[in-house]
Amino acid sequence: MKISNLGPIDSMVIDMSKPFILFAGDNGTGKTYAATFLYTLIKVFSVSFDSQSENNGVTITQKQERIVEGKLNADDLYDSFCEFLDKEQKWILRFMNLDIKVDLFKCKIVTTKEEWRKELFQKSVSIFYDYVVKKANSFDFRVKLFSNDDISVMQSYLKRSLFFDGIIGAKMLTAERSGIYTFSRELSAGRLRNPDERLNIRYPKPIADGLADAVDDVSTKKFSYYSDHHEFADEIEQIILHGGITVTKEGEIKYHVSKETELGFNDSSSAIKTLAPLVLYLRYSSGQYNVLFIDEPELNLHPKNQILLAKIFVKMINAGLRLVISTHSDYIIREINNMIMVDGLNKAGDKIFTNKGYDESLCLSQDKFAPYLFQKGNNGKVKVEPLEVDRYGFNMPSIDEAINSQNDVTNTFYEVLKYDHPNN
């Protein structure tokens, strides 16, 4: 997918098939713009595609009581996706509620129809524990229905998965996540989720959704079951927070140091406030939203905890979740590179990495990872470049330059003090 004239971004081509995507670059280079657009595109697609698209692309060939078989028409689906982007992109910008020149903005599929047809034929899809299945090297699909009435819902999930390379739902933790949960009890979900969202655009969609989710989390006791990935929530509590996050029957988020000691959310540390939304997502919602956007995951975290969090991210990827993160953290970037190298050592049969506390769950295949560098050019516009990833990881020039520059200053001052002014 190619995006042009999105805020400061001149253009970028992004591959959404990678389960782990990283945006990095200087402040003000459009990383949040890009993440907000992709998140909003997924959310708008989920509610608008079928109603806005004239071409269906899906034919039902056989329907039994709770089993439906059908065939995909690659050309019709491709035309439908292009038509959707053409019709909806200006509304997507409205939902973002950012200062963007609508007339200059463009978003389009860069894959040709012939390439799309070939990729669709070869692609395999499995959604909801094989309730929706499309096998590789076929246009046929099969759906097991939860009830006799939800065939349109299942078709919508299938189309969403095809358009976004396996993504069926999205959740975004914005940089404002701490404040969102701090004031969630004073907010009304009814004001944030209007039946006709086009008439009620008060905040950028990620923030509006985050506010509404926070209201739901603390005003309704909907947490009746754990997600398949709740063990990662437990791990964050154990190794980073050193305490537990719970939601009371009265709708209050609490931090428990022990059974006898608890703190209210507003009384907790900034690290707890920052990570509590991630804990709640992993414990209760990761099955509903299989791609998670996190803006600045390093917020309020000590370098040691940034490294631990990067390890949990890779475990999440290897468990089937997907991540898009925007970061300035050299610690997170370096730890990702470590885990790419661990993957190479593991494939080579060299177990030396186990001596450093790594195992197979911390192997990050370079094929699963896509880093992008956001960098201003001489014309003031931002150029977004995919960075090459090899068995040693990847280089992030803007961060490396800042670290090298500071090290050079430190070494210069140290040498002068030590040798030119030894007695001072």
C-alpha cells in the first residue's frame, strides 16, 4: 500500500503482511500520523467496506445448516478494495481529526491485479480457530457458522483478512493512554461512540476508541474469560510491575503489590499507568484485536524494563499476535536486534544464547519484522524508507548518530580532563 502527502510524510510504501512493524525517526516526522492512518483504515474498513463497495467478490456455492462453502473472485475483490480506498480515504482523514490537506492525500494499492490474483490463489487463511478457512492454491473457502444468521459477518472477517494480510481487528494504545485511563470514570462512552460516527468526530479515532474502551473497561464487568495470551499479561506484572492489575466490581482499576496492599490507579506510578492498558489488552481482548498499535512503548520505563518489554513483544509475535510500534528507544531497538541474532544462532544449532537467558521463544525471524525510518529531506518533507534486515538485525541511523555524537563529546571532555588538567 502506498500513502502520499499524509501530514509531513511525502510518501511511504508499507507491507502490512509483516507481523512486527517498527516506526522510528526524529520527533515530528509523522510516525504517529502513519500509525493513526493505518489503525483508522482498519477500523473504517470493518464497518464501511460492504456498504460502500458495489463489487462483492464472494460467491456462495453451497450452504448447509451451519456450513457454508464459497468461491472468491480475485478480480472483483481487487476492484472492490480499490473502490473502497478511493471512496473512503477522505473520510478516513476526517476520523483522524488531524491537520491534513485532504485534496493532496492519496492512498492506493501498489500490487497489480495480476499480482493480487496470484497472491490470493496461493494464500492460506484461517480465522477463529478454523471457523473460516481458505486453503492455499485455491479460491475456495469454507465457513462454520456460530449461528445460521452470521454468514455476512464471517464474510466480512474474511475480506478484512484478505485486504490486510491476516488482520481482522485493531487496538491502539496511544501516547495519551495514561491520561485516558486516569479520567475514564468521568467520561461517557455514549458521547464517544455514536451510531453514525460521521456525525460525531470529536477526537482522532485512536483516542476516541481508547476513551470508549477505557469507559467500557471500568463501567462494565465484561471480563468473564481470559484471552489466549493472558500469560503475557502475567509476565509483565511479574517481571516489570512486580504487582497485579485488577478491575473491581465497582469499575476501578487497582494495582496490587500483595493481597494486603493495593493502590488506586491514580495513586500508582507512571510506569503502572502506562502498562496497565497493555496488561488489560493481553488478558482480555487480544482475541478480538489481533494487531496492536503502541505509540512509544518505552514511556516512563527504566532501560532495564524497556529491554524486558521488547522480549515480551517478540514472545507475542511468536504466539501469533501482531504489533506496530513507534519508538525512540535504543534499548528496544538493540534488544530486537539481539533476538534476530538469537534466531540465527538457533537455526545454526548453536545454543550459546541459552547461557545469556534466551530460548526459542525469544527468536525473532527477520522475515517477520519490518522496520521503517522516518527522516526529513532537504525540502522539509519526510521520506519513509524500509530498512534492510539481515541476520545481525538492522541499523537505525538517526539514533546511532545521536549516540555516537554524545559519545564523541564525552570522550573528548574525558581526555582533556585526564591528560591536560590532571590535578583538577
